[in-house]
Amino acid sequence: MARLTHMKQWTLAFRALTRRKGFATAVVAILGLGIGANTAVFSVVDAVLLRPQPYPDAGRLVTVMEANPSQSERVSLLAPARLEDWNRMNRTFEGIAASYTENFTDLSGSEPERLAGRRVSPGYFRVFGTRPVLGRIFTPEEERDGGPNAAMISYGLWSRRYHRAADAVGKRLIIGGKGFTIVGVMPAEFTSAEVDAWLPAQVNAFLMRLRDARFYAGVGRMKPGVTVAQAQADLARVQQRLGEQFPATDKGWSAEVRDLKEARVGQYRRTLLFVFGAVLLLLLIAVANIAGLMLTQLQQREREMAIRSSIGARRGQILAAVMREIALLAGIGAAVGCGVAAWLLQALGRMFATLPTAGRLQMGWTALAFAALAGTGAAMLCGLLPALAATRANLAAILAQAGRGGSGHTHQWQRGLVAGQVALTVLLLASAGLMLRSYYNLAHVDLGFDASHTMTFHMGAAWDEDRARVGQLQEALLDQLRASPGVQAAGFANFLPASGATLRYQVQLVETAAAGDGGRITAGERSISRGYLAAMGAPILAGADCPELRQLALWKAGKVLVNRRFAEMFGGGRNLVGQHLRMLDQGYAPDARAAEIVGIAGDVREDAANVAPGPFFYVCLAPGGWPDPEYVARTAGSPAALEQAIRGIVRRVDPSRAVFGVKRVNEVLEGSLEEPRWKSRVVTVFAAAAMLLAAVGLYGLVALMVTARTREIGVRMTLGAQPGRIVGGLLAGVGRLVGIGAGVGLGLTWMAGRAMRSLLYGVSPMDVLTLMGAVGCLAAVAAVAAWVPARRAARIDPLAAMRGEF
């Protein structure tokens, strides 16, 4: 019987909610949005920042790089010879390994396919300690120069091409005319990067002698109990000894050891925490909004609760009835929040595709439990407090004064909650405005070139191929591109601008050094062919372009261009065309280290769109000097029309070559703006949701004021008050409230300015125009939200109001 009574009470609570569908729907929607958004974003933060890396004893894994404090670019890649020395001489590591990116063209299928790959040093997979899901890792014999050709493939390639079949192990990839036997498949969580296959680097004896040939990214596993600081000191000791043994190449160099997780995700920490802070603000606004709705509802139900009390209901029974309704709303809201979180997580997975571990984003049940408990707990509390206040009131007086006025204490609660919503909404709106301004500035910055009519693509070629053959293909490809109808210029470079893929070297102006006033110059480097700058729409200010490919011998380029910034900083007012540049730490042959400066190019933002041009030099490449460059072609018409022509030309040049990455250069540049774009979009969505919630809160406040003051309004209108004056009075009260909230919100924005400064470009955190726009936008929405119930107040029938019919 007790169970039936209990069930009946919950049934009555549900029926009570169905009679107030608007209120119930609003609470469920707001609670679901707050819980869902927090769960989804916290799941991303958990996967990227909080969860350990998916390797055994991941806390012992570190990145290992070379470092030279005397250079502007302190951290450098690792040379194979030094990697071997560090493995042999250290005392704190179980092993140090390394890898570098190399894309392959695989001919084992019906069509050539480009595979994203990495070459790995001996012991690479043993350092990580992750077991393959199928097969085995490389053997020491396969990792040595001249050893058997073997390949490890990723879980993605195994699924895509081999449909997760066990017989994939033993099959062969055909790369560069050689067969590579697949020996194992790595699990999906092993890497979040786009990698299809790993091949042994098999570094030969020649490269092992080049201690300046730095191209490895190192990773190490420390011994148990060793700290990062101890490992750093140990490698510094080793490198000091190597500096004494090899002073020409190793003196002055040291090592940098960083926690692997911090190295991979540290750059995303501030951005993700900023987004998480924004969604927490949204949850706070949602909770305040729910509290406001509860206050409004309980204000309107004071008469109902008084009647229940007058017929014998105890205060605890009335409170229990109210809390059952709130519990139902909270439970349904949490369920809706689960659905919202699942949907948002899919969207965030696509949005955060470049983040480490983005491929293993999943519902964070800890986050869901926290957000659900926080949201539902806040909803219960926001219902309990006003319910306690309402049931503590003089119920007889409530019955006698029904329709004559409401609790001033309730109104103060409501005003405080709405002011808090307004303040937090101003903070979110200001943040969104600043992010949008920053993104706009980045998207419209002068990059130093105009690639609006330029296409880019790759033609597959490997570094261990016959360079003479690759050079012939490059010459033929450029010749046919330039002869195509509508093509104005064509060329290639090792990297496109604003890609973040900058190599920096120590160089010296030969003539200046001979005069006794020249030193080491740290400058960025791009390797280019003739026609590249013209195809990119970048100007040559003085001198000439690179010579034709066929005029340059392999590894003896002998010709460079420098940018205007380089000439201004180091030219001393002299014309640098005709002078010579010596590369001091390049791994080329000695006779290739001095090159004639043949031209001065305009300043291009090579590093990133938000980084001002620094000193750069452009090495004129010989045929085959960079086997897999970024080809570019400029056309007078639409660049999209070039796509089919490009594929046809590559097929004619060599049918076995894969063509990939065919797209407009502007699309590539837009990809570099992906992070500021999604930051501005995410915060804008949250700000819009916050503004909507604040509008609902203001609407509820004015509606409550109208309901509570119905009798007063009727009396004033009977005495001759004009409807417009009544409306104006209500709106003036809302205006004061919005003003107070906006002032607090601007103060919060000022306090958050330091954290936001590093996320912005070209705009101050306290930009007056942006802040005024945020406040103005909110004020306009607030005016509309308050106008509707205020206008209803102006239409009240005075006599009916005085009789209490409202």
C-alpha cells in the first residue's frame, strides 16, 4: 500500500508538470543544454589534458631533442649519430628512439595510393611498449641498414584496406619498386596523427657520419624512479662530453627533455581550458535561469500551497510535493543532457580533429555524472530555497491578498539571479566578440602574396629513389604545367607559407664576414624552384628568380634569394644581390655551403598568419633536391579547372605516380586558421545560448513583476496613470538591472583579460568597440524580452485587476 501511495505521489507530480508544459519544457531544455554542453567539452578536456597517454607506464615517456641556447631557435631535431651516442652513454633511459615523417606511394593495389608514413629508428616500438594487435614489431635485423624490408601498418589502414583480416600480416606494400612485408598492425590508440605505415629508417653509414644532419624527432623511456630533470641533466652531461670529442659539430649543444604528454598537448591547454571555462559559465547561467523560473512558478503557486495548508497538508508534505516535481524535471533534464552530450561529442570530434587523442573521444561518464549532479543538484536547491520561503509565509495572508502583490524577498532573489546572468552573458558575449575580431584579423592579414588563382598538389616520390630520375620527372612536370592553357606560372617548394613547417639555419654573409663585421645569422629557410614565387603571387623586388632546374646540379644549388626583412636587418643598406651566403650548419657537401644571392623577394608570412615576417632565405633547388615538394600552378581563370589537367599531366609523365592533395592554396591557408575559427565559433554558440537564457530570465522577471503587481497596476490605471508610463517604469527597472549586470560583466572581462591576451590577434582584451557591441547586443535582446510582458501589463483591465481576476 505504501508503495502504491508512493507511486501515486510521483504520478500526481508528473501530472502537475503536464499542466505547466511551458515551464516544464523550458527547465528540461535549459538543464539538458547545460549538462550536455559541459559533459561534451569536459570529455574533450579529459581525453586531451587529463587522461594519461595510451602507453604502458606513460609517465616515463619523454620527448628528446637537441638544444643550443646560443641560437634563436633553441630546440632542434636530432641527428642519427647523436641518437646512437646518447643511447650508448646515458644512465637514465631504458631506451631512446626517433622518427621522421615520410609519405610513400604504394603500388600494391589496383591504383597508386599515397600513404602517410614515418621512418623509425631501432627500438622505436620497444620504447613505447605498446603491443601490436596483430603480428609483431620490427626485429633488430630489419632495423639495420641493408636489412629485410618490413612495414608496420596502422589500425586505420588495416581496417580500410584489409577489412581487419588476419591475413594482412604477410602481405606486401610496393614502395619505390621494393616490396615491404607487413609484419604487424598497431592499435588505433597508438597514434592520433595521420599515419598509415611505419618503415625502419635503416640509416646508412654516410648519414651516420653527418653529425649536423638533424631530422629525427626523439622519444625516450626513462628508467623507473627517474625524473625529467634528472634525465635532462644526464643528457646534458653526455652532450658536454660529445662537445669535447666533436667540437666542430657538438660544442655548445645540449639536450631538451620534456614530458611526452605535455609536449603533445601543452599547446592546446590554454585554448581548451578557455572553452571549458566558457561552457561552465553557460552552466552557471542555466542554473540561475532555472532558479528564476522556479521562483516565478512558486510565486504564482503561493495561493495553491496556501489552500493545501488550509485543508490540513503539513509543510513537509507541501515541500515534498514541490521537490518531487523538481526531481522529475532534473531526471528528464539529465537524460536529455546525455543525448545532447553524445551529439555534441561527435561534432567536437570533427571540430577538434587535429587534437592529439581526438580519435578516441568518448562520453566521459565522470564528466556526465559531475555535470548531471551539479545541474540537478542546483535545480533541486533552486527549488528548495524558494519553496521553503514560500511555505514559511503567512498562508492566511496569502489567501486574503491573492492577486494583490508578491513577496519582495522573492523579487530580490529574482533580480539577483537575473543580474548574475547578465554579468556572465556580457563576459561570454565580449569573449565571443574578441574571438571573432581576432579571427577576422587573421583571415584578412596581408600574407605577402596572392594565391587566389593558385592550385597545389603532390606527386608521390620517395627520398630513397634515384634522384636523377625524380629530377627528370620534376622538369617534365613543370614544363607541361607551364605549357597548359591558362597557366601563368608553375613551380614548387618544400613547404607552403603559413604552414608552421619552418626550418631555421645559421648562415653568414661571406662579404660581410670578410670585412670583419659579420657574424652568425639565424634565418628561416624555404627550398624553391623557379616559378614558385610567381605562382604564389609573391613579388621579386630586386634581382631575378631562381635559374631553371636543368641549370642546377644536384646538391650544388649555388643560388639563393633573401627576403626584404633579411636585407634590411643584415644588408647594412647595401644591395645584397650578387653577394654570397654561407650555410654554417647544413648537412650538405662543403662546396654547396656558399651560394650567390640572385634576388630579393617580398616579405611573406612563412611561419604563420599571426607571425610577422622574419629574415628568410630561399634556396634554389636542383632537380630531385626535394623529391616530394608542394607543387603550385597559377592560372588566369578559375584554379578548379586545373585539377583534371594536373592529374592528366602526372599520368602522362609517369602513370605509376600517385597524385594527392590537389586543392586551392587558399583552402590550405584556411586550414591553418582552423583553430581560431572553431574557437570563435564555439564561444559564439555559447554566448548566443547564454544571451537566450538571459532573455528568458528577464522575461520571467518582468512577468513575475507584472503578476505580483497586477492589483497595484489596476489601481494606478484607475487613478489615471497612462499605460505607456507603466510600461516605461517596468522597462526602467529592467534597464537598471541590465546596467548593473553589464558593469559586473565588464569587470569580469577585465579580470579575464590576461588569460585571453595570448588567444587574440590584433585586438586588445578591453577593446572598447567590441565591449560596447556586446553590451549593446544584450541590451537590445533584453529590451525585446522585457517588452512583451510589460506590454501585457499596459493592457490590464483596471476593474478586473482590482477584483483579483488576474
